Amino acid sequence: MRPKAIMLSVIIPTINRTAELTKTLQSIILQTKLPEEVVIVDQSEVRSARNVAMTFKELINIVYIYSARKSSSGARNIGIQNSKGSVVCMLDDDVVLDRNYFEKALAFFENYPDALGVQGIIENFEHGYLNKVGGNRIYLILYNLFAAVFLLNRAGMVNRFLPSARIVYCKHAEAVSSCQWLSGCSIYRRKVFGDLKFRFDENMIRYCYGEDKLFSYEVYKKFPKSLYVDPSIRYEHYPCLEGRLPSSDLIKSRILYNYYIWHKVVNRTTMNKLLFYWSSIGDLMLYLAKGWDWFNTAARVYFDIWFKKKNDVFVKYKDMFNFSEGP
């Protein structure tokens, strides 16, 4: 008996990024293996992705869904609920895929039947990372050393989750390797959302900074050695600020969502609490280097985190969350 063919669904949450979404879809229709469906969940104020979706509808099966509620996590869940594939590919709306991205992803699942999820490698990762420090390679080296000391987000050889709820991101791998979390551009078996009933956390709203690592790390905790990085699956990422939050709200969301994730998945031992505070000090130092306004906003949030009870913090910043039953 021939094995049942794998059906591939692609889910793309998008908000106010028509130019970037167009490039992403262009890279999809050029794939050596086309997906059976592309589910676009549009959260733009004027449904701006609809026209883009209609442009590609004759070239590929597109399911267009509009959601007025702005939440990357919510959009991913909506896409999952309205997709049919036995393999579900999550994509950001500002990526360009290598032509064999889907072919390599499906080959991975055939070769690793016990795997639940996989992500590829960002080909232009170092270039994008370099831009964040003004294009100076020395600054990039110094940042990675600083981040390693203060347990902040940094590049490394494997995706790891740190006790500060920050992460090490795999910038390069020479072979398939198991990892502890997956990025927003990752591919999962349907059973992760079906039989295993994992969902993206909808307490996080709008930009939902870190929802990918929260979701995937919870999968990892329950099923160690089920998540992988495959270097043959490759794409380019062109982060676009359009559609994201104003800078002050972005600072708040990054700090508060990291705090929320830390409370959800990190064992709050005395040592891990100290490491979280230590990491917070390092984060504040980086904000100070960016400018007084950045530091002032970050310091106010961290002051609340350090000196208020958890529930009081979440109540004060309730506009950043969507708690249905309290924090």
C-alpha cells in the first residue's frame, strides 16, 4: 500500500504589510512543491491584504480570513482552525522562501517520523543582526558577549531557552539537530494542534512578542527531542516595522511578555529569580544605550515588575493582555 500523501497548509498572519506579503506569496508560488492551501489571516484596519490575496488566488489555493481582533497568537489559532493540512507551516508575512523550502520540510517529516516540529535557517540572519548594531561587526561581537553574560537573546549554535525566559537562536547548523523551541516560521504536524491540543496563547495580544517560543517550548517540555532545526530548510527574513506597535508600546510589550512567559514556563526557584533580575539589569543597560526615552519607558516597567505583585503588574498593564479569567 502506498503511503498517504502529506497535505501541506500554510498560515500567514498579516497586518498592514501588503508589499512584504506580496513578496512572501511570490516566493510561495515559485516553490518546487506547492502547498495545498495558503490561509491568510488579515488583521489590517482596512483589510489591506484582501487585494493581495485575490491577485494570487488564480495561481494557488488561498483562503482569506479577516479578523478585527489584533493578535498574532489569535491569528495563528484562527488559521489552524480553518486549515486542513496534516502538516501546518507557520510563516511571517515578511519572509522570502528558498525554492525548495516546502519540499525540504516535507522530506524532513518523512525522515523523522517521531518529530512534531521543525524550523529552518535564516540565510540573511547575520546581516539583519548586524543592522541592529549599526552595521559594526565589532559591536555585534561585543553585544553577543554582553548578552551571554546577562542571559539575553543572542545568536548561537542551537535554539535554547534560558532561565531568564530569553533565548539563544540558532544562526547556523551543519546538520539536523534537536532544539528547545521554534521560531514563528516553523512547520508542525497537525497532531500538535489536534490530538495534543496545543494552542498559541491568546492572553497575548497585538504584536505578541515571544508567542512562538512560548508555544514551542511548552511542546518541548512535554515532548523532549520532538523539535528540530534542519539547515536544508532555508529562507530570508526582512523584518518590517510597519504594522508593529509604537516604540513605547513595543518596549512595554517586549518586557511584559517576557515576564509573562517567565511566569508561565520557568521554575521560579531562588536561583532562577536572581537570574531573571540579573537579565533585567542587562536589558536596562541596553535600553540606556539606545537613549533616555527608551530607558525611561523600560525602567518604569521594570520598577513595577521588581516591586509589585505579579497580579498587580498585569492589572496595571491590562491593555497589553486579554485575560479572560484573570492573570
